[in-house]
Amino acid sequence: MSGRLRRRYQRLLFTYPTDYRAAHGEEILSTLLEAAAPTQRWPSWRESTSLLLGGLGLRARQAAKESSRRLWTDGLHLGVLLVVLVNLGGAMEMGPAPWIALLAVGALAVLRGWGRTALAATAIAALAVARPLLPHIGLPWWLPGYGDWSAVGRYVWPAVVLTVLAWPGVARLRPRSWWWLLLPAAQAALPLAEHPWSLVKAGAEVGLLLAVLVVAVGALDPRPAIAAAVYLVPGLLYAAESIAEGAPSTLALGYWMMLAVLTATLAAAAWRIRRQQLTQH
């Protein structure tokens, strides 16, 4: 049974940096197995939480040693990645193939840290969706144009963030895992835009954001909070437009208010965590 317990502990070390696992992984596993009860089959909840947050905290401390810019770059990069992947998943449900291809190029470039390519692709997408509002912009017919500001904002916002990340002196973008591509694939496969699936999506979104807040505070890592705040901006733009056009439903209004509170809380948490890191150094 110790072999199974060892493997289960080992899986919980995935949040630690690779070089740290290579140097200290066996030592950590030996300590955990020595402290385990003879009949223990699974890591305790406390042990699991401690290992997961410990690895994330170590990554945050390593990034903080590089520079404050690295923390902000990683957080903004992850946030814009979430936005472009969600945009790609929405396009995969009903968009024309050339449009999907353009968004896929942009998402792939953001994923792999190709800053200039990502900025070019997202800027073209932003100009395309804003075409009805910019009548002098001439783009191919197969690029869709939206007339509402909230839809335009979903595509303009990634270009704005990537412009900030392309500024001279900002830390270079790091490539992200290919596993992130499961997000648009799942979004395209599931009918989340339909009722009652939209309620399931909203509940899952709020739950994940609360989990992100807990992880960020527990690991003293501001990057998840920064990323989540970036991800929430397009949704708040949609909420503002809906409220301006007419009275939304009580359920929708409550959901958007919760997103606004979460955004403010995440931004405040990121700022507070960074202050704590600076005082510790």
C-alpha cells in the first residue's frame, strides 16, 4: 500500500518547479511516508492542500526574485490567454472557418509566448469586430463585424493587454502548457450558451474564481488574481452595456454584481500579496 500512497503523494508535487522536484522530491516523499499511518491509503486533506499551495508559493517566490515585472507579466499573460481561448471556443461553435483560423493563430501565439504574432492576430481580430463602428476600415468579407461595444470589447481587450506586454522593458512571455487548449475544445463541445447550461457555466465560473482567490492568498502568489481580474473585464463590459440598454433580469444583475465584487477583490488581493512579498524581502 505504501507504493500507492507514494505515487499519490508524488502526484501532489506537480505544482513544484521541475528542478526543485528533482533535487528535493525524494526527501519530501520520504518524510511524508515516514509520518503516514500504517493503514493510510490517501494523503490527508491538510497534506494535499499544503503540498499544492507550497509548490505554487515556491514558484511565486522564484518569480518574485526575478523582478516585480515578471509577476505582472505572468499574471497579465495568463489572463489574456484565458480571454483569447474563450473567444476561440465561442467562434468554434458557429464561426466561419477563416475566422476560427485567425483566432486560433492568435490563441496559439499567446499560448507559446510569441508576443508580436499574438499582438498582430488579436489586433486584426479587434479591427474586424469593430468594423461597423469604424466605417473606414476595409477588411476581408469573411471577418465578422459586431455593432455592440461589449462584443467588440472581448476582442479589443486582449490586443490592449498584449500591447502593454509588448512595451520595451517588460519581461518576455513564457510558453504555457498545451493542456490549455482543452478549454476552447470543451467550450465548443458543450452547449453552455443554452439555458439551463448557462446557469451551470455561471456557477462554475464563480466557484473557480473563488478557488483562484483562495489559492492566490494561500500561496502568496498575485499572478492568479491578476489573471482572473483580466479575464473578468470583458464580462463587466457586457454587464455595463446590458444595464445601459435596459433593466436586466434579477439573476443576471446579481451574477454581474458578483463578478464586479470578485474583480475588485482579486485586484486588491494581488496588490496586498505583492506588498507582503516586498516586506518579507
